[in-house]
Amino acid sequence: MTTSVTIVGAGLGGLTLARVLHVHGIPAAVYEAEPSPASRAQGGLLDIHDYNGQLAVEAAGLTAEFRSLVLEGRQELRLLARDGTVLFKQPDDGNGGRPEVHRGELRQMLIDSLPEGTVHWGHKVSGVRALGGGYEVAFANGSKVTADLLVGADGAWSKVRPLLSSAKPEYTGTGFVETFLYDSDRRFPAAAEAVGGGMLLALAPGHGITAHRERNGTLHAYVGLVRPLEWFDSIDFGDPAAATARIAAEYEGWSTALTALITESDTAPVFRPHYGLPIGHQWERVPGVTLVGDAAHLAPPNGEGANLAMLDGAELGNALAAHPDDVEAALAEYEQAMFPRGAETAAEGAHLQQQMFGPDAPQGLVAEFVAGT
């Protein structure tokens, strides 16, 4: 394949694509808005599944490197009621298919696997337009590049997506507030015990706390509420104490071991609204351009977003390698598999959100977990 690939976005999907292309000897350039790999925190733990994310890791030839990042024991799962009662517990017996790794470390693994200079940092896209037989990408720093083959790996608010689709993300009705408790085993033993060795879900209608145990006793929590955007907008997150008190008030009457994940945070609360594209979002084939990851099939958190982005990148890379003289055939093959996969996962995620935050929470989810064991 002689056509180089221009990738917008150095998230997991774009980087996996670049790596798989590199494995096959296909040149690629990645343009990323962030000024450096370490310019901001990269989120918490990800469970990388054996049926999608790990397949992408294998296609990238990075299985050994990936295994070195796995945090052992973190596949334990606990589901609690609001009073702290354990309703379901699944231990980590070492045979699970969803090992946990830190998103930032996984991203750095992919960056380190690419030739130096592949990722162009500090290139925030200001506009994209069709130009002759290709595309022009303009950046906020005043520079421009032209691309014969353009891939949007630029997330929810993709600047590449409008070349293919008029769809825009819409708020789903639920928002998370992100918190961290450090050195929890010593400082907050009740909260540490509630979370356990892996992942915690504590649920009630319209409410939900998700937390992971990270390294060194760090508890990383997402405190969820079903509320309109206007309700969250009324909270001054610039005043951490006031914002914390407002969120904690919504969890009045819950176990203090759980509310400590709100009130004792060592960091200011950060609002994370949930947006999604229409389930089944797709487009007609447009020559020389496609999307991967959230740019293609954004959905509320369901444990699959990073996995799907990586699989998208790997499958697109493999398709291009398999059709070096017919880029359009490669793009069509990739999209024909990606569209139904994204639709199915988004529908499953919508069902999960209903089970987590709907009127039957947490009993509906408990029943599903029990049925799956």
C-alpha cells in the first residue's frame, strides 16, 4: 500500500490503528490536540476483554507488553445496596477474561510501539474539508495537511464526522461526578472494604456509585445521578466544597462507607456528562474517509468503549493491509463489520444503564449477574 494514512486523534483507537499499520509496513501520521502524552490524566482502569480489546492487542503484536500492565486481582466485582449490604460478589479467581489495566499506561504502551515522530502533538483540528480527491485538515496552530486517506479517531466531538454524517451527540440524561480517595486502606478503611479488591457498583433508582481499586489503595469513583443538564449546570464546580455538598445531599441516607467516596475525595469533583450518538449510527460510503471509536459509535459508559475503539483500529488496519491496492474495498469491509458491532454494543449499553439507574435498580442487575454465573 503506497497511500499514507492520516489519523486525527491519539486515543486508543487511533494509536491501535497506527500500530497495526506499522506492523504491516504502512505509513501513518497521527495528529493530536494535546501538547504531549503527559499533558493530562488519562482516566482510570479499563477492563480489556478477550473478545475485542485483547484481539486488538494481539493484532498489534503487543500481548507481552499488555500482560505486564495488568493489575492482578482487579476483576473482583461487588454489587451493593444503598445501605452497604452486599447483594452480589464475584471473586477474581484468575480465570476471568477482562483483566484491568490503567488507561494511561495502555496508551503509553501504544505510543512507545510507534516510530518516533508518528504522533504530532499540539495539533488541535480547527476544520476539515474535502479538497480535490482528498481532504485538507487545518489546525489551530495555523498549519495544514492534506490527506488521501483520512481517519477520524477524534472522539465524541469529532471534527471528521461531518464529512460522513450530520449526527451529533446528545445528552443521555445521566452524569457522573469523578472523585479520588488516596491511601484508602489506612485513611478510609470502611470505604476500602466496601469497594473490595476490584470494582464496586452501589445502586438505587436514579443513583449509582461505581468505584475501582487502583494502585496503592487509590479508590477512583464515579458518582452517578439521573438529572437534566440544567440541574448539573446549577452546581458551581469551581467551588469544590459546595459542589461536593450538593452531590452528597443526593445520597442522604446511604451508608457512610459509600458516601465517603463523595465527601472525602482528595481531588475536586469533576463533572462527566454522558452523551451518545443514535444507536445504529452509520453512513453511506464516502471515498477516502472513515471513523473509529467514539467518533463512530459514541455511547454512555458500558465497559466496551475502549475495547471497541481498539478493535476498530485493529480491524481497519488489517483491512487496509489485506487490500493494499483497493482502499475503498478495505474501508467498505471495515465499516460493514463495524456498524452492526457498534449498534449491538450500544443497545446492550442502553439496557445496562436502565438496569443500573432505572426503577428496578439494583435488583434487576443482581438477577442478571446471578443468571450469568
